[in-house]
Amino acid sequence: MTSLVLRRIGYTVFFAVILAFFAIPMLWLASAPFDSKPGLGLRWPDWTFGNVTATLEHPYALTSLVNSLLLCGLAMIVTTVLAACAAYALSRVRIPGRDVLLYLLLLLSSVVTGTAAMVPIFVMMYQLGLINSQYGTALVIAGGMLPAAIFILKDFVDAVPRSYEESARVFGASPGQILLHVVLPIARPGIATIVVWSFVQAWGNFLLPFLLLRDINSQPAAVLMRTLYDEGGSANLTVIPVFSLLYSIPVVVLYLFVSKRYGFRFHGGIKS
């Protein structure tokens, strides 16, 4: 009996520590933007909206957030569209070594990370004249996410019964119509998963935009964050808390919207 009580106490303390580990930064993010003297510690704020005004008056704060939305939106669209087409092709077309090819792409994308491939990527983008191009940077980010997106989405496409497609063919539907009107609506949770996952991955990407976007007017919020220092070289705690709060809002809104409207999961689940 004593050991059972001690075990429960141990579990409670363990999960309380884990919860505090994640909750304290969130509480800081919610309170520090409205504290007249924000610090790195957590305390009850001395309420003010001066920090919000200072952040909105920053010459690049709102511009960088718009750049992030543009960059991540493009990367998300490219990743989702190409992953859907590739997943459907790999699921329905019999290609020798198809599964080996898919796992090889996933393995290479995990081993050869953006950091390892940065030099050849930079040289290629320089030769193509795409340095300081948000569209080119979005394509590079999307290319890095494609293997994993195809791998995730193929499971959803595999779960779509082929009988549905055969019925559509009987009525004269083309392959494109079958993909758009039969397969993708059934695989909607998978599409929603890829949309949220690709947006979050692009939203937090620092290295690629930092190296490929040299003009500060084109840089996203993840890159601008490193410049938020005061004249003494210390972190500008007047701007950083508000900017961090604004930076987190699009991801949370997208997650809540997609989860409520479409729902998403990491595996297919329909029986023929």
C-alpha cells in the first residue's frame, strides 16, 4: 500500500514538473507583452500597452510578419499540391522499387539536412539569380519538406478504396477529376495534416531565409527576431514579448481552424 502511494506521488510530481516546463514559457508569453518592466522571469505584470505600441512602431516588425505569411503560404501550397500528386501516383501506379524509392527519399531528406546542403543550395540559387527572392526561397523550403509530406500523404491515399475510382471511371471521369473529386475529399484529414505541418515547418525555418534573403525588407519574422536588441546589445524585452506573441498567433489560428473544420491525423482510416 505504501509503495502504491509513493508511486502515485512520484507520478504526480513528475507530470507536474513536465507541465510546469511547458506552462511557464506560455504564461510568460501571455503576461510579459503587457508588463511595463518585462524581464526573463515570470511575475504578475504591471499592466501597460506601451510595449504593443513600441512593437507596432518598429520599422520592420509588421513587414516581417507579412513576409512570413507570404513565404510560408507559398511553401505550404507548393508542398501540399505536389505531395498530393506524387502520393497519388506512387499509390496507384505500379513502379518497380516504389517502396524502396519512397523510403530512400525520406532517408536522404533526414540525413542530408538543410544545413548540410546549404552550400550547394546557395550556389545554385546564386547562379539562378534567386538570391533575395521570396518565391525562390519558398521553393527551396518546399523541396525540403516534400519527401516527408509524400510519405505521410501516401498512407491516406492507400486507404481510399479503388472501387470508388473505378465507379468514377465508368461515368467517364478523367484521372485529374478522380484525384480532385474522389481521392482528395476522402483523404481530407491527410491534406489538413500536411497543410498544418508544412506551414509550421516553414514558419519556424530560420537558416534558409537567413542565407537566401539578404534584404531586411524581404526577411521573415524568424530572421528578424535575431535583430531585436537594444543599443547596449541586450535583448529588447520591450519588443520581443509582443513580437513573440504576434509571431505565435498565425500558427495557433491555423491549427484551430483546420482542426475544427477538417480534422487531421497521421494515418488513413477508411474501409472498403
